Amino acid sequence: TKMADEIIAQISNFKKLERDKGIEKVKLVLETNPLEIELVYKLETFVLESLKKRERWETIHGCLMAACLLVECNHEAFTGVLLDLVPEFLEDKEPRVRQTAGELMGKLCHFQGPNIYEKYRSTILSGIRRNFERDDVVLASDESKVLKEKLSGSEALPSDPSRVFHESAGWKGLESYMTALQCAVEGCGIGFEPYINQELLDLLFKALKHPNRFVRECGFKVLAVIVVSVPMSAEPSDVMKQYWPPLAQHLADGLADNWSQVRMSASIAVRQFFTHLKKSDNLEDFFPHLLPPMCLNRYYVAEGVRLYSQDTWRQVMGEKGIAFVEKYINEVVVHYINQSRADNHAVREAACFCIAELGQKVSQDVLCPLVPRLIPVLLECFRDDSWPVRDAACLACGNFVACFPKECKVFLKELLELFFRNLEDGIPSVRQGGAVALGKVVEVYGQEVLDSITMEIQQRLSLVESQPSDSNLSHPNIDPSPAVFGVVKRVRDNDPEVHSNQTMYSCGSLAPKMGRGGGCMDHGFQRASQPWEKAEGAVHLVGELSLVKLAHPAVEQLLPLVAQATRHKHYVHHFNFLEAVMRQLPRVAKNLGKRVFKKYIESYFDAIFYSLDSKNALLQSAVTECLQQLTILLGKMIMRGRIEQYNTKYLALFDNLLIQ
């Protein structure tokens, strides 16, 4: 028929888009006209003939996709021949052909029953085993050295560019056979349980330790569907009971994998694992292995992993999450410490957030003995090249100072030094985090540290006067463009010579580890702070000190110095400095109180109305909100009277603001 000819032409087309259109037509025919025997027969005949002739890969791919739909018709003559043809395509050169061949195996298992897996079992398992043996030979050669160098972040260059993809590119046969196994298990459903034996699990556990991330990802996907294949109402087999403990350990390793895709597959497997064990009395036996990485992944940078892990945590732990963390606090802390030293900067950042969470939510009696182990870890992260890690470590230390002042006092000198370093960091949010942390230090230790901190603020506010007029770049070797992965670029980063004949990485997961500093080693990848940045950090700190009643006299002394600093407008970034002042001023006024702050309001009028009349959108937004809040605090008539008394020219701007 004409329809059949059109479909055949499309599914054999060399364009993927056309093949997809042909498959959609096959779906439509089977859904709306399932009795079109002649059309279906013609398609089946074309599919079998093309597979036998080993046409070009595009045709093979289209025929395999069509076969995945045609097997639903359950024509014995078609499926009988198809069963013998499918296995040979698992080692095709084209990955899409191998992938679809595995999916077709799953469809055959689904519609024909688990006996189809019985037919394919030796082929699939021997294929996995054969590829493993071949891998062992490869890994014993010089390529293993290249792999180790890359995974350790070595700068050594491979002589053969093809080796670059050793651990990140597809592993051809092994990955394909693992995918076929996954599809077969899914197709069999609960009928697969009798085939779960030691041979299968040993091969699977070996895949979970494979150096190639695609194989590990497939391995965890297979593990997830194997767990699902065990009926929830039935008692797991003795083999499964025997393998629960090592299985839990492999799941824990997957949850801590360097690749986000592997973490996601492991997270899915973990949820299935706990879902099928929920009614079991020994559910908690696996918490020492699985609870720590599950807890950390709630803060993981990849959104899919993070949200899925948060949902799994709620499902498994319910309202007892904190109680379980406290019960297994030693295992949790050990895992957090290990992850804080991971190669992936995003993992280190998540570890810092999790350590901070411990200080906020876990009972102090439980965590107190472990604080001396956690603070040095955070101090090490304080010296990280990645600014999000530094910021997270700073906030975590501030929380620990507030919760464990006695235990943290031993580290106070070093903490103050690092807090002040963050207070002048080149990243605005890091400066704000440093101010928050120092505010907590003053709140806890009071007058003991207040005097020295006040003197430091005075010195930093005076630095604006010495700020060079060109404040766009203060380090000749740093690129002014936005940071990538939280790390600024060097100017020569776009130099072709730097990137020619170098090791190539597909994403940040395999890139060499960003230096974390620590011990006597310090990081050298931060640009020098500019004077205005140091002064802006001091302004944020003044805002934080206003929250501490003990520090109010010191804040009063600092307000004139802040006002003095706003008068310097000779440098490019003075708008940024003024924005920080405008955002902190209402906060300080509210905390000090109306009666105290009225004494200093006039010294800020010039800066306020200069900002209001500027063309900088962010500064205008900040000063508008600032003036509105100050007017509410002091009263409209009082504010207007003060402005009129100071400079009548400012009244028009003020009145215009009130009208708006």
C-alpha cells in the first residue's frame, strides 16, 4: 500500500528526523488500525529483510525502532525470526543501533515472557564478561597510566588523543550489553526474580566499580530495576539477602560518585532499595552506609540529584531525619570530611553546607565532641580556589562559633584572619558572608574582640581615599569576565598556546582538582582586593554589628567614617560602594533607634541625593528603598525638615520620590 511505502521510506531515511516521523506513523497505525494486516505484514517483511541484509546503519536503526512497536502484534513468524537476529546488533559500530537493539530485547521479554531472557541470558552475560576481560587487558597496558594520570589531575599529556576519552566516552560493547540487561529486566518485571543469582550480581558489582562512568551509570540503572523485580509482597530470596550488605556499600559509593549522572542513577536505585525494604525490620541496618551520602546529596549542585535526594530523604526518614543523623553522627561526619576533600569543587561546597547544617540542627551535646574535627576541615575549605566553597566554609564557621563558642575559641585567631580575608574578597557575596560571620563572633565573644574589629573597620574605611581611579582591574593576570565554576580566569586562558595539545575534559567532573590550599600551602588564584572592596566589606560589617547591642557605641563611632568614605567618587566602582551603604543604612538606623540615628542622618544627605540623581539602576533602586525606609522610621515631616535645613535643592528630589 501507499502508506506502507511511505513508512518504509521514512524509517530507512538517513535523517533521524525522518526516521522519527516514520515511527510515529507506525504508532498511529497500530493504535487506530490494528487490523491492517497487509500493512503490518509488509512492514514486518521489510524489517526482517533489512536486518538480514545488514543495510546501512540508518536503515538498521529505523527497522529496530519499528520492530519495538511491531512485536506488540505478537506475530509468531515475525518474532521467531527476530529473536535470532537481534543479538548480533549489540556490537554494532553505531551506538544508536546498539541502544535500540537492547530496547528491542526488553520489548521481546515484555511481550513474550521471561523465557525470552532465558534464551538471551548466556549471550548477554557472556558479552558483559567478554568485554570485562578485554578491559582487563587494556587497563594492564600503558592506557592505565593515562587513566590514572587524568583521574588524579596530572598535567601529563597522552601521546595518543584517542586515550583522552578512555573513561568518559562510551565503552561500546560493555555499555551496550549492560543496557540490554537493563531492558531485559524491565521487560520481565517481577518474572525476573528467579534469574537473580550470584553470577549476575558479581558481574553487576564489577560494573559498578568500572572506570568508565557510562558503564557505572548503566550498572546502577540495572541495579534499580533488579530491586524492583523482587515482589514487595514476597520475601527476598536467600541470594538477595546475602547480597544486601555489599549492595548497600556499592549504592553508597554511587551516591558519592564524581559524575552527576552516576549519582542520579544511584539515587534512583537507593529509593527503590528502601521502598522494597520499608516493611522490613532490618531497614536501619543499612543506614550507616547510605544515610551520610543521602544526607549530603540534598545539597548537591546538580538540581536533579538535589531535588530527587530531598524527596527520597522525606520518604525514607519521615519526621525522624534529625534523630537518625544524631544516631549515626560519626559516620555522617566522616563522610562529610571525606567529601570536603573531593576533587569536584561542587561536592566540597555541598559538604560545607552540610557541616553548617549540623551546627544548626543537631543537638549540641551530640555534635560537641566532633567540633575539633570539623573546624580544621572548614579552615581548609576557607583556602579553596572556588569562591562558593570559601563562602560556604565561612558561613559554616560562623554558625559553629555561635553554637560552640568554647570549642571554637582555640581556633579564634585563625578564624578572625580568614573572616577578614573573606571580608575583602573579590566576590560581593563572599564579603557579605564574611561580615555575617564576624558579626556572630562579636555577638559571642563581645568586648574581647570588639575593639580590634572596630579598629580594623576604621582602617578599611579610610582606604577608599587611596583607591586608584581605574578600579576595573587590579590584577594584570586576571581576566575581568565573570568567573566560571566559581573560579576567575587568567588573562592567558584564551591563548591558543595554552590549550593546544592539552588534555580535554568533557565537563567539570573530570577537570583537574582546583587547589584547596590547606596546611602550609595556600591558594594563589585569587586576585588582590581593591581598596574600595575592603571598605565595602567594612560597611557590611557595620550593618552586622548594629544587630549586637553591645556594639552600638562602636557603630555610632563608625557612622561618621562611613559617611566620610561616601564622599570619594573619583573611582569607577564608587556606585557599588554607595549601593552597599544605601542597603545597610536603613538596617543600622532601625537597630540603633530613631533617637540615636537622627544625629547622623544629615551627614549622609549628599551621598543619598547623589545616588538618587545617578543613572545607575541598581544604585537608584537601593537609594530609593533606603530613603523610603528612613522616612518611615523618622517621620515624613522630620525628614523633610532636616533636608530643607541642610540643602533646599534636595527637596525637589525628595518630594518627587514621595509622589512616585
